Amino acid sequence: MKNWKVFTLCVCFLLLLSFPVAVHAKTITLKFADQNSDVGWGPTHATQPWVKKVENATGGQVKIQIYPNQTLAKGKQNWQATKRGISDMSWNVMPYYAGLTPYAEVITLPGLPFNSAEQGSEILWKLFEKFPEMSEQFSENKVLILHTSDPFLIISTKKQIKTLKDIKGMKIRVVGGAMVDAIKAYGGIPMFIPMPDNYIAMQKGTVDGVGATWEAIQAFRLHEVGKYVTVNLPTGASYFAVVMNNKTWAGLSKDNQDAIMSVSGLKGSIEYGKNFFDSAMEAVPKMAKKEGYDLSVYSLPDNERERWIKIGSKPVWDAWVKRMEGKGYKSARKILNAAFELAK
């Protein structure tokens, strides 16, 4: 009898071994703070597709819950919110945080030789990897994506900007940083207004024009209040980061970390910039026209652009290097030169 029981147990054990065993890893849900609308061009074309790629790459072990419209943290607080663990992840407008990542500000200098977010994002990530003194400035959070906008266009209400004479005396909304110095050099008056407030500012005449991107025109409906758009301006770009809380990152398995970086890093940054901004260049003017808003778009000729660069870009490059070196950032010139080399 005893032998029969032992035999039965052995048979059951062997039967269990013959079936595939499913190992169910615990699903991790991460909170992603985003200042943008969940129906905006950038979020629908870049952020949300990237989140799906992360979830697929980790086999569903990592889920990401996006909190749009500043519902988890205000846009200007996203970096600190992630650092403190209020959010696990966030999309950040890096120029909001003056002095935090000064070396990376090189990518915002007016007139650098790139004309798309795809190219700007590639340059920025390669600089981040090449210069440890630059990547160290981001160390408060784990950087997953670094991307840029395309160089800013100007959408204006009363007249088309075609020459330096046209911009003189115009009140132009800027995002901050080097673009402030550039607009001053061109003869314009920089205005500091949060992007969501520019629709009313244009309506009321508080500003004559807004430095923006096609993505922002769609997201904030600026085509309803602005009539003229000038592109190919040496106004500079902005830069952005998708980051994760360092402790949250350290708590992920090595497999999940590798999976996330497989859709992030250089390749992910290039795709993010392209999808967030470049994809809007042709689509948004067509969308505006379909809605009954026929924008007048003018591309600054290269010879006129060179005049602007001579007056408002080259002096800003030199001033940036001098200011940085004066603050002890000795690699500024080297990083600027590397940006030009990478642009080739």
C-alpha cells in the first residue's frame, strides 16, 4: 500500500513536469507626468506611441499611465516631481529649468546648421553620450529620451516677416535662453509668455508674433489668431527630456531596463523628435486650410538668413561660450564645435 502511494506521487510529479510552466512576473505600472494635452499632435504622434513601444518591449511587464494636462504636476515642476518620486516618469521642457543643464543649452543657440527635430535630436543625444560633463548635469533623473524641436518659426498677426527691418520693434514671444539674445539682436522685443496663454496674447495684441513650431500651432490653435508664418529663421530650437526617477529605474530588472533602452537612447530620441515635431510640418498647414484658415507661409531665403546669422547668431554663440567659461564650464567651446561637426 505504501509503495503504491509512493508510485502515485511520483507519477503526479512527472505529469506536472511534462506541462509548460508559466512564470507570471508582476506588472509594474509607472506614472508619467505630461504637461501636454492627450489629443495634441506631439503626444498622439510621439509620446503615446513610445509608451506602447516600451510596454511591448517589456512584454507587458511595464505599464505606463500618462497623466496629461498637468494633472499630476505642473509643467515647470515635472523634473522635481520625478526626482522626488511624485511621478515615476515625465516629459520635460528643459529650458524651464534655468541653469540645470547648461551644456545642453548649446542646442538652443540660434542658427545652428540643422533644420529638423530629427537631426537636432541626433546631435543632442550624441553630445550627451560624448561629454560626461554634460551627461552629469542630468544625473538627478535617469534620462531615457533627449529630443529637440525643429528651429522655431514665427507666427505673426499683422505683417509677414521677410527682412530684419520687418521684425524691428515687434513683440515676439520667446521660450527663453539664447533666443532672447537673438530676438534682441534682430531688433525685436522678447516677451515671456507661457505657451497656453499665447492665443489670448495674440488676440489682444500683447504680442505681435510667437516663436513656436508647427506642432505648437496645432496644439494651441494659434492658426486661428495668427495669419503669417515665417520659416527658415535662425531663431534656435528648444530641447526636451523624458526621464525616470533614479530609484524607480534601479528597481527594474536588468531585462526590463534593457528593453526600455532598446526603444529609447539614440534611436528613440531621433524617432521621438521626428514624430513629435517634423511630422507636423506638412500636416498642420493642410489641417489649418481645411478648417478655413489659409496661412501665409514665407521661407526666409538663404542669403537673407545669412544676414540674420551674422547679426544675431554668431555674436550669441561667442557670448554663450564666454558666459559659460566665466561660470567655470570650460568645455563650452569644445561642445559647440562638436555640435557643428555632428551637424555635418
